[in-house]
Amino acid sequence: MCLNRRWQKILQAWSWSFVKTDGVLTTKAPKSAGTLKVTQDSTIIEGTSTSFATTDIGAYLLLGDQPYLVSDVYVINATQQILSISSPYPGATSATLKYQLYYKDYALDADVGDIVSMAGPDWPLDEMTQESLDVEDTSRSFVGPPSFYVRKGMGSGIYQVELWPVPDARYTIRYVAVTRSVLTTKGQFIPDIAEVLLMAAEEMACGIVS
């Protein structure tokens, strides 16, 4: 534990330009304009006076307290679209259902191999486990400036994170990450760099232990 803390401190203390990269992700505000026509036990939902687009594929549709992954979007015209969701809607059939479409998962730059730190415009983002977040906010009903992030791993070869609370507006999140070029295929530092980091961490850790 002591070594790991020293290693993280070393990574954050110096630029390590050949190891780290600075990146930016921009969040999206939730959508709630218009209403939805839903049919019980169907995965097809029709929007009226909505503004869905194909870029909303991968977002989450909150109906009541249950989120559904949007798997496809069909644009009929500027104010009418059809959504396909990941699982059937079990609720009652309705022609004017209110909703919230939100974006909680975000992809980082392609060269990101691991995250060192993340921060909003004026505040840091702390890391949270997926299990803790699922207990804290199962339906992701809390919205606001993101204060936490969850590592989602390398989906489709790109590092992804989940932000919480669900962003309620457009925010610029900056992050520091370890580049893939200094990691092995197993996600570990290449031997030469790892040895330098561990030697420095051991020296600092031994001083604390002493």
C-alpha cells in the first residue's frame, strides 16, 4: 500500500512527459424535451417534439426509476424520432410519457492506457468503484456537476469512464493519463520505466516507514 501511494505521488509530482498525457473530455447535457409514446413489453419507443439523433446511441433513457440503454435511433424528421432500447419496457402503455435521456459514459483519448487524475473546472474528481456507485444511485437519478468517476475499462479498445452525478450541463473535464506506448500488452509499465518508478517509490516509502 505504501509503495503504491508513493508510486501515484511520483506520477503526479513531475511531468514525466514521455509517460503521461493531458486530455480533455466534454460532457453532454441531458435531454427531456417532448414526450414519448411507449408500449408495454416493447423495445421500440416513439418520440414527439424530441431532438434525438444518432449520436444518442449509447446514452441511457430514464423511464420512471429504470434506465434503459439506447441501442439505436431512427430519425423520421426534426421533431419526431424512434428509439430502440436494450430491454422491453414493462410499464403501462402511454402516448405522453415524460423521460430523461442522459450520458454517463465517456470515452477518453485513444492513447490512454490508465488514469492518473481527473478534475473539473474548479474541483477534483475522486475515483469510485462500480459497486459503490450502484448502491449509491442505482437508477442514476442524481444530476449535477460530476464529482466522481468510475473506471469502465477498455471498451472497444478505448478507455472509458462513468461520471457521477450524471452531468446536468456541458462541462470540461481534464485528466492526466498514462499513455499506452509505455505499457505492455498486459497493462504494465515496460521494465525500464517500471524499475525507475519502483526505485523512487521504494526510497520514499522506506523513509516514511523509518
